[in-house]
Amino acid sequence: MNAQTALSTLTTLEVGGPAKKYVVAASEAEIIAAVRTADEVDEPLLILGGGSNLVVADEGFDGTVLKIASQGFTVDSEDSCGGASVVVQAGHDWDDFVHESVLHAWSGVEALSGIPGSTGATPVQNVGAYGCEVAQTIAAVRTWDREKKAVHTFTNHELQFGYRHSLLKASTVNGSPRYVVLSVEFQLLLGRMSAPVKYTELARRLDVEIGKRANSLDLRRAVLSLRAAKGMVLDPADRDTFSTGSFFTNPIVTPETAATLPSDAPRYAAGDKVKLSAAWLIERAGFTKGYGLLGEATSNTYDAGTPPRAALSTKHTLAITNRGGASTEDILAIARAVRSGVERQFGISLVPEPVLVGCSL
């Protein structure tokens, strides 16, 4: 426990003030004990996994920050009929598990390669990329229910998965969840071929048709390459990767709203609604890659020739990056400018994807 631990040292964006208390829990029993200790004295609780989806206020967090550090996975069953049932501890590195699944010839999560963070965070946000979401392979999630003070296991259906959403996320306030994820059970097919490829850019890279399969290892390599080109794979030598990944979700709107956009605006079916491209909206509203590096106004003031501390990625307009020494307010200044510009241009309000703790747009 350390009362002076800075959240900036625990998040991929490298912003955030000090934690009043910092606790590391390496097992299910330790996680539950730490949560109960905080709840017994009614202390605010922030759950931290890989820190890749958090934006914490410069003032820090006046409570307990609990780092989930449980590791490992176990195979409950594996056969040609049911596939592999694999239970992964909440603190286990997500991309490590994806890599292991490919090596074990378990198919279904390979398109989610390179996403930073812990496995326990993936069902909360229903993490997705390249046409795949974890909701497609999750069988159950084991949690600690802080209200009932008991372990509760949710089935896939009970989790109410939606686009970057779940019951777990809906019951989380300011980074403090009702249900603390302990482990996640995945149901994966057996085989060295991937799930059907659904994303045009990925299909083109693999030279396969949409809906066809590819070798899972080839697909993983292709995804890692595509993500790296967008600054979406952590690299200490690349400031474009000091981010939360995509800062805004792709808007889901009514067909009527979609019809007001230019004809070349990307549109994707989303039930009875339409999913738009946040990156396209941002770029068409006048925000280019590297916005903030070219002298545009933010809340910061700089000496002549001094580069800004925060900016849109030079590789991808959806990521807001810490160029070095940025504060949370620096990051939010870029986010506010982008959101306001898109709303002014198109009448669409972008929604942040990361969890904002003690701060807001």
C-alpha cells in the first residue's frame, strides 16, 4: 500500500494525480478482501487493470485504488464438440491470453490481438475490434457483488452486451463498479483457422473474402501490423501510443440522422439504427492527424517553438496522445475541442470511450 502512488504511473495515457491508497491484489481472495475492506469504511474504490481505458483527474483519487493482478488461465474442458472452455483470471494480460489461444489452436479472439489491458476489463466494455467483440466468445463472468457481499456469476445473456457496453459497465459509477470481475470464462472453437473475417481492411490484408477464414496466426500478425500502423500497440519509443486507444466511440444514430450526412460518410447497419465512423466525422470537421501539434488553440499556453503536451495521434484521429508531460486537463482540452467541432459541423455529440474518473468533458 502506498498513499502517494501517482495514477499517471499506472495508466497508458500517463496522466492522473495521486491515489490516497494503492493496493495490489494477486488472487481472487485478495481482491475480495481488498474490496470488503474499502466498503466497510465506505471509502471510494477505483478498480484498475491494465490502466489502458482510464482518464483520471489531475487531483487524483481520494480513496482506494485496487490493482487487479491475478494471473493465469485454466482449461475446464476441451473437445471437438464443445470446443475449449477456458477460465482466465481478471488480472491476466489480455493480449497474452489472445496469443496463447492462437498457440493452443483455440479460435475466436485472434482479431482482438494487440489490445492493451487486462482480461477482466474486456467484458465491462465489451471490447471489440476488426469485426469481433468479446461478447461473441464469453460464456460467463465471475464477479464479486459489492451490494450483496457475495460472489455472483453472470451468463453471457445476463450481461446484456451491446456496442462497447454491458450490465457491468452500466452499474459502474466514476470507475467504481457494483460488480468486480474476478475471472472470465471463454468458449472457443478448436482449430487453427480464425473466426470468419468481417472487416474489409483486414480481409484485404489477408487476401481473403469477407466471411471467409484465415490462419489464426496469420490473422493475429495482420491485426498487430494494422494496429501498430495506427499507433494502437503500446511502444515506449512512440508517443503516439501513449493514449487510451480510441477516445470516442463510433456514434449509433437513427437512419434519419444518418441521412443528413454527406453521401460518402461511412455507414454500418446496427439493428434498426446506423453506426457511423467517429474518425470520419472528426476529420471532416477539420481535425487532422496531429491536431494540437500545429499551433491550434487548447487550454495550454506554450513558448514559441515548444511542442504541445497533448495532441491527436499523428497516425489516427481517434486517439488523443500524451506527447510528454501532459496533464489530464491538457488531454481533455483536445477532447473538448474535437467534440465541439463535430457537434457544430454535424449535430452529432461524440461519446468518450475511456472511463473518466473525477473529470468530465
